[in-house]
Amino acid sequence: MSKRVLQGMIVSDACDKTVIVRVERRVMHPIYKKFVTRSKKYAAHDENNSYRSGDIVRIEESRPISKRKCWVVIGGPPDAAPGRRSTRRTPESVAAAAEAEVAELEPPDITIEATDPAEGAA
């Protein structure tokens, strides 16, 4: 049996190696005969953390990866490469930013030359 493939928009990328994808579908209302948009959110596996919120991706059904994650991201925008710069704050980047702030706050090295009052009077 073939695996289902769905397309949707990423609404959250806060978790590590996981993205939340909202898949929308249009169905006709049984009484009013008007098309209504229904949506459902799926947790999908993103191995390289290369996708961000707002990206349109395709997800494929897979074996259970965790309690509520049984989908894998198979495609997305062309600029979502494994080397794409992450906007996520890692502990290393937080430490580097803190060191930069400390270096920025240190006062400049100013040396004041003391003059001897006896030399100035002569």
C-alpha cells in the first residue's frame, strides 16, 4: 500500500527535529452546500532542522517516530538546505552573545598622566 502524502504550511518549529504542519482541505457543507475550510495539524520529523515557520512543505506517512509523530518532511522550499542558517538560539550562541555584551560593557583603557605640582610651578 502506498504512503499518504500531504502538503501544508509549517506553523511551529520550536521543537528539536520536529515541525508542526497545518494541512487544510476544503469540504462541502452537507446542508448549506457551501465549501468550508477544515484544517488539521500534524507533527512531522525534520532531521536537519532546515525548515522554518511559514514554509510550505510536503509530508509523508511513516513508521511511528514518537508518541504523536508519524510523518516525515519530504520536500519544501529550495532554500531550506541543511546548511541554512538557523535562527534558533543554541546554548553556544547564547554564551557567545553574553561574552560579546560583556566585552562591549568594559570601559575603555584610559590612562591619566599625573602631573607633579612642583614641576608645574617652576
